[in-house]
Amino acid sequence: MPRGSFRFCFCACLFALVALIGVACVPAETDVQDATRYKRDTTMGKIQERGVLTIAVPGDLPPFSSADEGRQPDGFVTELAGEIAEALRVEIDYVVASGEKALDLVKAEEADLAFPMIGITEKLARQNNFSGPFWIGHTRLLVPGDSSIMSVDDLSGEMVCQYNEERTPVDIAALDASIEIMDAAESDDCVTELREGRSVAAVAPDVQLMALATELDGFEIRGDDLSTIGYGVAAPVEASDMTVFVNRVLTDSKSEGRWIEYYEEWLAPVANLEGANAPDLTLEEVATLWPRDLEPEL
């Protein structure tokens, strides 16, 4: 072979080898969808394959969640719901339901998740599959903005509208026997009582008081915390992997500052809380705050 031909072949082979090495060393582009894809036998994988996450949220509990006719629900919990769906790269299908109805939808597999807005007790935690709390609520007072009432100590001898969640009741008459109580079957029953001045204050979990404050102009939430109540996201009992996933999304939302942004946008205008922070209690900790509804073991 002539020397020139040999030199040409050698250079050509060297160039090809370098090209191959260069190609081999360039990392392959990563598809974002593939990077977040879960195995098909997981709860998250099944939802991703379906492409839609069905979530039950309240329709009448602003600013946590409300749904006007013909419009998608919006509020504090729908922001968190959106983060869960975004982490799965799927769409959201909202179902309007709260309380026991929301839990029943999850049990019947008609909803993948629910924000039932029920205070978590030990019994409820044992019977259902809850995430860690996304909101720590407190029983407080709702009074007119020009009222001198600042705490339960100012309610002696007065008529008060009291609404209690079934599992997490607080009887303020036990704190002061002179307080006259109008027990409300629904929190909305206190709206008329307050508007017409028959009651000087409403006592209820702040989840309910914030909803009332959106209906009653000029009213404020005040007073010390008369109880502490945790609220979590419900998943099917057998979907423990989904609860782990939801907890991770909630933790990221809290640690990266988005939770407080949602709080400032939706809850702060009516919550009247100083120095609000994202919940740092565990499911177990909030459940043990309410052990009284446990049935005795035989």
C-alpha cells in the first residue's frame, strides 16, 4: 500500500474512533416523563397510566375550598391538590364532597384522594389512611370587629353560638358555667345568630370560622387556642404507597416555601394568626390529641 494511502486510512480510522468515543461519552437526554414514571403495580403508576387523578374537595368551605356552580373548585387545598397532580404529571378531576361523604368516595374507589376537612382522631386514623397534617386548626372565637371580646374570659353571662365537629368537641360552658350556649347543628346556623345580635360570638374550629368570616363582613377570629386539631389527606386504606408519596409532596411544599405562599394568599386575610407556619406535627401526634372516641378493647 502506498504510504499516502496508509496515512489516509490511519487518519480516517482514528477520526472514526474519536467520533465513536465522543458519542459514547455524551449522556443521553433524559425524558422528564420517564424520570417521574412509577411502576405499573404501584398506586401512582396506575394513576399515571390513567392520566387523571380524582380528588374529593369541599365545595362550601372557603377559603380552603369552594366551588361555584359551573366553575372548578379553588382555595387553599386545591393548591396542594394541584401539587400532587403535578408531581404525577396528570390532570385533576375534582369531585365536590367533604366529611364522611369524601371518605366514602375514597373507600368506594370513586376518588383517589380526599381533603375531607375532618379533624383527625385516633379512631379515625386507625380506620382510614391519612397523610400527615396539611393544616393544624384550633377552636377559637368569631366576633364583630368592633367588639371588646378578646377571649373566653369576656363571654361570662353572654349568649354564644357554638358549633362542634362531631369527633373533636370543645364545650366552652365547662370553662365558664355562666356562658349561655346555642348549639348549632351546622356552622352556618351561627351566621344568622351573629348578624341579628342574638349571639355575641361564635365558637368553632377555625376551619369553620374562616368560612363564616367570608360571609360576615367586619367579623374577626380572636382568642386563645381552645383546642388543636389536625387535618390530613385521605387515601384508600390499601394504598400506603400513595400516602408516602403525598407526604413527600406536602413536605416539599412546606420546605420550599409554597405552603406559606398559599397560606398568605388564601387563609391569612381571614385567619388572623401571627407567625403562621407550616405544620410540623406527625399524623400520630395529631391523632393522639383526640383519643377519647376510641372504643374499649375487649
